[in-house]
Amino acid sequence: MIGELIEKLTIANIKLFGLCDKKANIAKNPGDYSKGEMAEVMRKDIELCKQRANLKNAIDNKISQAIMTGDVSVTNEVKSYGS
């Protein structure tokens, strides 16, 4: 479960990185973009930031829960990794 959350967080981070480039382009050349395009970029940015925060909280909660319960099992594939 934590792995899936981390994967989703990674995807959100990649999308946010792409939006940073787009926001930088808008800042450099605002005349090249319509107000609608700018609003859409900002909407996506806010949505992804909220998603990222929720995912980070979920990961923190899962890790805390695993530590508190002592339920930190590791699959055989992970145990043998690097052997």
C-alpha cells in the first residue's frame, strides 16, 4: 500500500515539475497565453498541490501505523534484493 502511495506521489511530482516549466513560460511571455489557458494551469497546479499534500499525509499515516503496530513485513523479493 505504501508503495502505491509513493508511486502516485512521484507521478504528482512529475506533473508539478512540468507545470513549473509552463508557469515559467507564461511568466516570460504572458501575451502568448489566453486568460483561460493561464487559469487552467493555475487550477491544475492547485489540484496537484492538494493531491500531493494528501498523498504525503497518507504515507506518513501508513508509516506511523506500521511503526506503532510493529507490522513491518518485507516480502522475500525485497529481502533478497542486492544479494
